Amino acid sequence: MSEQKPGEGAFELKVDRNTSPAEAAKIALNQETKARRFYEECARIMVHPAARKMFEFLAAEERKHEELIQQELDTSFMQEM
């Protein structure tokens, strides 16, 4: 098993009982954005067509997650901001 570099494979989740729902959603949105960008970069550099297609698919899924979280922030949690 290879050693992980600092920050690799780790989520930067800093939520606890005092974290508001809006704050938690913003953290989740940030994680989805990072994942999408990672998949987009993988798709950009992949030579193998099937690998490129898989990463493009994963990036699109992350974009859907971003949109869902943003919708929740815009509608459900506006009163907290």
C-alpha cells in the first residue's frame, strides 16, 4: 500500500454539534467542487477513451451534487445567513 501525501484522500470536514446546517452545506458544496475539479482534471489528462469518459461522467455527477446543495442553500438556509 502506498503512502498518502498530505491532503490526499482526506476530506476537510470540520463540522461538529455547533456547526449550523448552512455552514455544513457550504462545507459540503466546497467538497463537491473539489471533487468535480479533480475529475475534470483526470478527464483532461486521460489518454484512454474509457477512462476519460468515466471521469467526465463523475465530474457531471459532482456538478449535479453542487447544484442540489446550492439550491438548498438558496432556499432552505437563506434565513440563517
